[in-house]
Amino acid sequence: MKIESSGQIIYRQRRVGHRGNEFTIYKIRSMEENAEASGAKWAEKNDPRITKVGHFIRKTRIDELPQLWNVLKGEMSIIGPRPERPMFTKEFQVLYPKFTQRLVVKPGLTGWAQVNGGYDISPKEKLKLDLEYINSMSIKNEARILCKTIQVVLSGSGAR
């Protein structure tokens, strides 16, 4: 990453977690330095801001590994809804009034929405899947999500 693009390898970003508490998430940078100079926006399919190395680390989900630190700190769990950025949480709460119901559990490194659509689903679809997960939490479902996560990582499906 350092050879292809200047800047920090690990970057930090504010996210909304359990009960609406904000925390700092850590990721391996997959986009060019200053990718959001013109403002925050979701990554798109074939996003030109993603570097060549970034495509690989996103496809293999290596960029998410530093979030194990967030798990160790107790801010995240392995499985749960993915945490959103504060501005997107506010925006989606206006559009989808149940959006903050996702905050009743800790956010996770992987989740039901990630293994059933990944980056390619809308916030509305993500909310539906996250609420399905929350309403049917069990050891069996957690094991199912972990197995599907392994499949997603090995196949590279759903990555942007």
C-alpha cells in the first residue's frame, strides 16, 4: 500500500456502535489518500478511489483485520450489524425510522447483512437483514454466519 499510495496504512474513522455510542474503527486503507476530500460517500462498484492493492485487500477482507482491536476493546463483537458512520446513521434514521434499532447489539466484524449482500445492498435491505439477525440471535445462527463469512472471504464475493 505504501508503495502505491502515500499516507498512513492504518486509518481511523468514527462509527456508531452499541446504544449509539461513537467509537473509532481501525482499517487498512484501501483508497487513495484524501479519497473523501470532496466529502463522505459510500464506495461504489468500480470506485476509482480504490487502489490496486486496495482491490485485493477488500476482496479478501484483509482491510478489516485491524478491527480485531475494536473487538478486544469491547467496542465490537465478531458478529453483528456493521457499524455505520455518524452522518450516515443520521441520514438513514430519517429515511428508515427503525434504523437505530440496529444499535441494540454491538456492531460486528461480520454479520447477516454482510454475508447476504455485502456492499451491494441498499441501507433499507441492510436494515431488514440486520433486524432479522437481531430478532433471531442464536448460537446456530452465529455459526451459520461464521461459515458463510468464510465462504465470502474465500470467494471474494460482495466486495467493492
